[in-house]
Amino acid sequence: MREDALVAVVRRMAGGDVSALDTLYRQLERPLFGFIHSKLNDPFAAADILHEVFLEVWRGAAGFQDRSRVRTWVYAIAWRKVVDEFRARGRVTIQDEMPDRPDEGPSALELLQTAEERDMLRDCLGGLKADHRAAIELTFLEDMSYREVAEVIGVPEGTVKTRVFHAKALLLRCLEAKMNRRARA
């Protein structure tokens, strides 16, 4: 669905149109559930958070000011709820220990193409800290710009660039080690 259509759906929701909520839910439910589930690795908690996100979207539709894309706004709500869940579990560190450096390395597509098997990549992604994994997934799997990712996770754009840079380096190192082990086997 195009952005102007999504904005129109949110405006209808702001006016109390329940069918608009259904439309938005059908449009974003799958990718949003995948995003949340990939962070929590718990389908039940992910489903609960998904429903909380859409409840907050419903309640906040009148406050949507069209300063960001609808998808970015919804993913930002989801990200905050995931972080809240991590905090409740005592599993999140919001500190970024790496110095800020712009991303000048190879693209994620190049990194992904070098991985021969999806399982190796999934294992390597699973080994990243949550903030690095979120930056990679939102940037490359959800096709968001650095600015949009920064809005979603609530950090400066430079921090997103730094996280992507370091996450790509960590992914490359992990994938190379897995490929080397595989070649020796």
C-alpha cells in the first residue's frame, strides 16, 4: 500500500473508523510480527506486543502528524514496546560502547550474498546485541533509511550508522568463521 493510502487509513482511524484499523492491521501485521518476534524469540510475547502496538496506534491515530511515514511510526511504537519488554526481563543495554564512525564498509546485500546458507546468517544475526541486530534488520530487511531507523529506535542517525557499521563487521567475521569451518569439514 502506498504511503498516501496509509496516511488516509490513519486519518480514518482518527475519525473512529474501525474498518481502517482492520485495513492497517492486514497491511502491517505479518512484517511487524516478524520484526517483533525476531527480537524476542517468543511467538506468544510477540503476538501480545503486536496487539499492544495496534491498540496504541488506534488510540494515537489522531496524534499522527505525518512527520514520518506511517510504517516508521508504527515500527517505532513496536520498538519501544520491545525495549520495554527487554527492560522488564532485565535483558537490555541501551549504551552504545562503540565510537561513532560512519558506515563506509560493504553493503549488507554484498554481505548477505557471501553467505552460502540462510542458517549461517540467522545464527550470526542471533549472536548480535539487540541494538545492532535491530539496526541491521530495519535497514536492510525492512528497507528503512538510517533516518527512519533512528526515529524507530529513538537514537541519533549517526548512532544508527555506527551500529550498522559495527554489526556488518561482526556479521562478516562470524560468516567467514562459519564458512572456514564448513570448508574444513
